[in-house]
Amino acid sequence: MIFKRKLYQEMLRWKTERNGRSALLVKGARRVGKSTLVEQFAKHEYKSYILLDFNRIKPEINELFSDLSDLDFFFMRLQSETNVTLHERQSVIVFDEVQKQPLARQGIKYFVQDGRYDFIETGSLLTLKKNVKNIVIPSEETRLTLHPMDLDEFLWATGKDSVPDFLRKFYEMQKPLGSTHRSFMREMRLYMLVGGMPQAVDAYINSHNMQSVDEVKREIVQLYDDDFRKIDPSGRASRLFFNIPGQLALNASRYKISSAIDRKTDSVDTIIADMEDSQCVTLAYHANDPNVGLGLSKDMDYYKMFVADTGLFVTLAFWEKTYTENLVYNKLLSDKLTANLGYVYENMVAQMLCASGNSLYYYTFPDGNNHNYEVDFLISRGNKIVPIEVKSSGYKTHKSLDVFWKRYSSRIGDRILLYTKDYCRDGATICLPVYFTPFL
């Protein structure tokens, strides 16, 4: 199925505003829907298009990129080989999986200077970085990231077209939703289980069977595992990936590398950076000084790791069990998720904040009794920071937020508790249903 994606509007803005003065690079994790989105855009927004998939391109076309000295000849051969007529300023050429042909990406500089046609590239940031050693990186690129489908996109896909608008209106009202809250939470829990990978959403729509969905997600997780083993044949990247649910379940203040692999070496820092570039995972970094400009005190050695898609996270958390033993599916659907599975909600909030354009930060500080207080997420708004605590139940205690506010009150705007119950205020703390996260 072809799904409605928000990035389409950003692509339209690029087409209108840049008007051929830059190529568009759409990057994102594997299986997130880049190729499908770009082809639909090319089909609907241009008079004609040529799509070159470098995973399965004809040798005759591939060889054209070895000599771009005569672009008239290049475009004539390209049209002849693809049997597509290009129209000046009305056609686009798509380089799908452009990392497979570095010379095509290097040629972007000359294609943009020529100005006859638009160019769109797709690829993953990690593989793009790995295949640029001997080429000149084009500066004539506008880069956009496609994330897994967010809650709005999931609701559109499942026929709940009006729900996203209602969600925003209810958020702006800042009032309890009553019985409507339960309906929204059911949609939220379903989204958490299925996730935002288009193939998993398609499987749910076609089958309404969570076992079928889980099988699709397992295939994607296995694909990611294969990619991580290419990054690091020793398997350390793979073990770090599969250990993410276990790390979050420990409720530790950081990802403890030593508990996932034998020991930390210098090369592990490179592996972590490669994992982050794959966009299969998201890192939240500790802010040593919680203030506006969180990146200024970002601790590169102190972080938590999340799976970029919570649907995949759920499958990863129970990787060794069969679907029928996966209790989290039944518990989430029936709203009986126990406190020790609250890390599912933490991963969900991380995904939502990231999809809304936020870099992820958190903060820990000692409580004086050999334990730590922790603010799960920090976001910057204007000249203030907004601390966020995540609860998987209706439990409204927020000791960390309270103590944090006492320490840094002059720096803090709203303080937010995200949980599973209806909207309310508890003193100065705003208690919000988790489905309001994208509006923060």
C-alpha cells in the first residue's frame, strides 16, 4: 500500500523553493519507505521521471557515470536506455540507493549546475558515509530524513483520518478528555505494537493479525542485524543492538557497554557512531549542564540507546520467544502493562520526540542516598528548558521533576509528566496522556 507521509510536503517545498538549484537527498533507516515515497513524488509532481535503482541497474547505464564530461550525450543515452523522454524543468531523475554508485552522487554537482532536470537521491546515512572515500561530496544537496511512520501517519493509514486533528484540538484545549481519552489510548497502544515501519503497517491492515505483523517485524530486525554484522563482523554492534531492551529494563542511568559486550575499546566508539548513523537506533545524551543550548554540555560518553521504531523494539524485547509467548502484545492491547515494562513507553516517547525534530537529552543527579534522580528527557523551548518524566501507568508521583525544579527553577518553563491517564494538573506539573507527546 502507498501511505500518506508528512515528508511529502517538505519535498514539495524543496521543489518549489529550490527550483533545481539543489538536489534532494532523502535519507533514513532501511525499510522506512524512502524508495516508495520518492517514486510517488516523482510520479505525481513531474511530467516524466527516470528511476535508477543502483541495486539492480543495467550495466550499460551504470557505465555512463564514469564520464560526465558531455552531459548532452549522457542524458541522450539515459533516455534511450530507459525509453523515457525527459522534459526540461519538468522531469526528475531519481538515484535510488545512491550509495551503491558513488560516481552518481559525485556527479550531482554537475547535474545541478546544468539545471535541466531535478535530481532526488535516496540512501542510508551510514552507507553514504562509507562510500565517499574517493569522491567529492556535493554541496548542492538539500537533505531530509524519513523516520518511521509517526502516530498521525499510522492513523491516516488505518482509516482514522480525522483523529490527528482532534488530538491537536484537545491538546490545545488543555482539558480532560473523559471517555474520549480511552479511545485515543487504544489507538496509541495499537501503534506501539505495530510500529511505524510501512511493511508492518501494511501487514496489520491486510490481516489484523498481530502474529503476521510480528513476523514482518522479525524480518526487518534480522535485516538490521545483518547490516550491523557488516559494520562489525565481530558481532559487537549486533549485541549492542539486541541488548537495548535489556538496558532500558534495568532503569540504569546510561547504556552500560560492559554488560553487553566483553569490554569497551576505542573501536566501540566508532561502532556506536555507525549505529547512530544507520538511523535504526536513537541516542539520548546526558546534558551535564541542563540549560538552553543543551548540546553545549552534551556528554558523548554518557547516553541511552533506543530503537528508532517502537514496534521493532517490542519484537526485539522478546526476540527469543515465539509470538504466542510474547506477553507484551496482550498486556498492551488490554491496558495491563505492568510497571516493569514501562521502558516500552520510554522508547515510544523517544521516537515521538525525535520524529518531531528534537535532539534527545536527559539528566541525572544524586539524591543523597546513593541513588539518582532522573529526568527522562529535556527539550528546549524559547529561553527555557522543559523537563519530561515518563510513566507507564496512572501513577502521578514525580519526585525527580519536583527536585529538578527546585534546583533549576529559573531555567524551567513547563514541567511535563507523560503517562497513560487523562489530562490533569498536579500543582505546577502538567500531566499529559502520552499521545500528546508530538505537540510539546
